[in-house]
Amino acid sequence: MKTKFTSRELDITNSSFMGELHKEEILELYYLKHYKKNGWKLDKETGVIYMIFDEPLYFNLDDEVLVGEDNRYTIIRKTINLTDEYIEYKII
């Protein structure tokens, strides 16, 4: 069983640097600058950032966790997906 941390959906629609770039390009640039260096992945279709660990990690709602480099998050939802064999934590 794996563990998946899902953070917020990146929303760059009000960004000051929209200009000539498409939303997908800006989303990817923002992700590369702020999240990739800490091990996050980006689902380009949904704009959701996530991180997967190969082992099961067990937390409770409202627990604080460190994900990435020195980034504290609070668990707001826990889902166990038996079909795909992972525990998903929604964090903010």
C-alpha cells in the first residue's frame, strides 16, 4: 500500500503574468518554481499537486505533517482506496 498526499489545486487565473502564455504553461512554470524542488508532482489536467510515498503512512485528521522540505501541512481529509492500494491525505 502507498501513501498519497494531495495539496491544493493550483489556480493561476488571476496571475499578473498571464500575458501571451497559455494557462497550462503558466501552471507548469509556477509548479516548477515553487513545488518541484520539494518532490511534488503536478497533474496537468486538474492542476492538483501531489506526492506519493511507496510505504503506508498513518495519520489522523488535523495531524500536522512535514511534507517536502520544512513545509508543515494539516491533514483535512483521509481516504483509503483499496482498489488502487493507497491511502490519500488531503492537506492544506
